[in-house]
Amino acid sequence: MMQRNIVLERLDVPPLVRRHVEFVERKGLGHPDYMADAIAESVSMALSKEYLRRYGGVLHHNVDKVLIVGGQSRPRFGGGEVIAPIYVLVAGRATTEVKTASGGEEIVPVGPIVLKAAKSWVKNNFRFLNPDEHIIVDYKIGKGSADLVSIFKRRGEYPGANDTSLGVGFAPLSDTEKLVLEVERYLNSQVLKKELPMIGEDVKVMAVRRGDLIELTVAVAFVSRFIANRDEYIYAKEEVKRRIEDLSSKVTSKDVKVYVNTGDDITAKDESGYYLVVTGTSAEHGDDGATGRGNRVNGLITPMRPMSMEAAAGKNPVNHVGKLYNVLAHNIANRAVKETGVEEVYVKLLSQIGRPINDPLVAYVGVVSGENEYNRSKKELESIVIDELDRVNKLLYEIIEEKITPF
């Protein structure tokens, strides 16, 4: 039986929910950073599926360097237009030439796959952002070749880590974290979009908790075609605020104070003072985005918790620990809290390049609990870590089937 490098430690600190101050952020569906992550992941998934279809396995690729350069638009009450398109650059590396088992060579059409995946994601997630009219998609993909026989022979049951990197996870989520997640998802839900179609996809939620008071600062891009004048804008903004307050009362018992679009100039009589967009995203007018600047794999930005700097989106799901270990760390933490009942768990997984991905150099688990509870849980915690490490290969299919969204 393999000897694992598991380190368990009881942390003699108060859990986050008992600390006085907490900060949490989520960048929503139409935020340019979210868009960059989503396009990177969509391209990776499209490549993975094509490699699987052609060769029965996912070949090497990393497309985790997506840049979004904002365009120009002219929103106005009741309408507006895009006058310069958003520019999307997908950069990275992919296997473009494959030596097959029969000795032949094949060319993988990476370019068309990139373009189709990026445009399909936009088409499926935005109502008014037209991928053919409002976006230019470009790509700079480094070419790579692969020998199928050599690859699958070399991989073994568990492939070697492609990098020396650190994955980080924690559980459980605090009320503040749950609220931030729920507010953004609610504002971008299909149900609410039908009721309030003026709510654009570009939503950002920032929360601060001080004691038992949570303050939410929410930025909501309103779609100009649905807003005829200043009064309608003010009404829409107040309605969004009311809806968030109603939702908050169902998520937490804490007091919640909501602010919406605090940058507005409410004295302005025309469009200039308000957060209006034509297509649903601020990327239409100068707001840029890049992969890795947005949410971590649990959908949040949590500066009060340990976080990885890795951009999980767009990395290959076979052996890129920058993706797999961040997902795995959260899985371990969630299981540990659920199955052992300890108060809080922090997991850090350190890979070593070339080492089998189920055998990290160090698997660290920090536990916030009483000493007796910790001692009772140690064997079970270690068992959970080993079990999750040994199922790391299954993450590949969960990611490809989009059961896991790493942002």
C-alpha cells in the first residue's frame, strides 16, 4: 500500500464565522473576467471532447490565457448601439498533430474548434450579445505533436503532474459566502430575466460582514433597450434592491443592507449618469478581462481564506494540477466537514512535477475544532484524503460533462 504524505493539524483559531470582519466577492456571468474564464474552459472542453472522439483520450492542451479587450458602445434610453466590437484572444498550447497507432499522422483542426467553442458559449449565455456582430474571436495556439502509443504507454493508471503547484480548498461556506453566490445566481437566473428583462448579465457582488451585519454592494448592468428614461431606471434599480433583500432573508438570519449601482449620478437627466449597456456586459465599452482574475473554483473570491493564484479554467483536465488539485482540495474539505462534523477544514495539496497525481508531495489538512473532536476524527480525515486522491482520475469526466465549473 502506498505511503501518502498526509499532514493533519488542529488549528487553534476561531472559525471565520466568529471573526468580526469578512470580505467576499463574486464576478458574475457577464463580467469580462468571468467571460474570459468561461471561454477558456469552453475551448478546453471542446478540445477534450474532440480528442476523446478521435483518439479515445484527452491529449495535451492548455488554453488558460484568454484576454478580452473591451469594445465601444453608445447605450441610450430605449436603445443604443455597439460601435466597435469586443476582441477576444484565446492563447495557449494544444496538440495539433497526432501520430496514430497505425503509423499515420493526423491534423487536429484546432482553429475551428476554438472559434466555435468561444462563439457558442456567448450565444448560449447572452440574450443580446451577438457573437457574429459584437465580438471578434482570435487565437494564438502553440502547435504540438503527440505519439499516441507513447502517450498512453507512459501515462499508467495515474498520469504524472504536469507542474509543481498548489491547490487550495476549504469548507464549509459561511452565510456571507452563500449569500454572495445566491445573489449573483439569482440575478442571472432565467426566471428573473423573464420577469425583469432589463437586468443584464454583467453582475458583480461584493460583501463585507461586520459582526452580524452584512453589507452587499451590487453592480448590475441594465440593458438600455428596456429602460425608457431616468424614472424607469430608478424603478428597476429599486426593484432589484427589493428582490435581493427578499432573497437575503431566506439565506441568512443576519441583517443585510443592500446597495445597487452606487456609482450612479442620480441628478443626471440623460443616460450619462447611469449603468446602462446595450448587450448585457460592460465588455462592450472598454471593460477588459483576463483568465484567472475572477472567481476561484468554488465560484468565489475570498480574501479572508487561503486562495490559490492558479487560473483553473482552460487547463487540461487530465494532469494539470492547477485545475485538478484546486477542485480536489474543495472536495476533500467538503467531505471532511460533512462526514466528521468538525467545524472548519482547510486543505492544501502540493504537487511535484512528474509525480503521480494521486500522490502529492504534501496533502495538508488544517482542522478548526476542539482537541477531543480532532483526535476522534484523525483516522477518518486521513481516509477521506486517500479516497479522494485515488478518485482524482474521475474528475476528468466530471469536468468534461460540466458537472464541475471551475469558476
